[in-house]
Amino acid sequence: MKTEFFYIYILECSNGKFYTGYTNDIKKRYADHVSGKASKFTRSFKPVRIAACWKLYGNKGDALKVEAMIKRMKRDAKEILIQSPGKLNKLIYQKLDIAPRIIKLSRKHLTAPRLTSAV
């Protein structure tokens, strides 16, 4: 059986808000967000950067549960998660009834370009 994995990500957008999502191809999904094809929210408020990203080994249902958990968090909790990404493992064990393996991706693995503003 093939091991499935998904990326759970938090984008910081041009209005200062966070957008959380999941995908199996982070580079393509980020490019879709930047071009306005991925969601209504990022069509209006373009992503400035990938604030955090984790690789989750599990099934699509697990990815959806983790995404929903992060979306329900208040901003200050998301900021803590961005600053201390290793805390996601502990949170999913405490709050969700799943045990997927999560790997935090370092910034060097996230080669998606920053959005630059034209002057």
C-alpha cells in the first residue's frame, strides 16, 4: 500500500490575515493562490508568504481534520504554531483522535517566491 501524504499550510496574506489549507502539491497550490485561482479569499487578498508548512503522513481525512483544527484556532494560537511548528504534533494527539506522522518543513524546503508589490 502506498503511503499518502499531504501538506498542511498557513499563508500570510496581503491584509495581514492567515489562510490555512491542505494539498498534495504545495508548490502548485501556492502558485494557484498567488494567481488567484485557488480560493475566493486569496483571490482578494494575495498571499505574501508561506508562514508555516507541515508534511502529514496519513490519509485525506486526517489532513482535513488537522486543517479544520487550525482554522478554528484564534490568531494568537496560530502565531504560536507558526513560531513553534513542532507543537502541531502535540496538538493533534491531544485534540484529535488520530495519529498521523507530521514533519515540519524548514523554510529552505519552501521555495515558493514571496509576492512583491509593484511601486
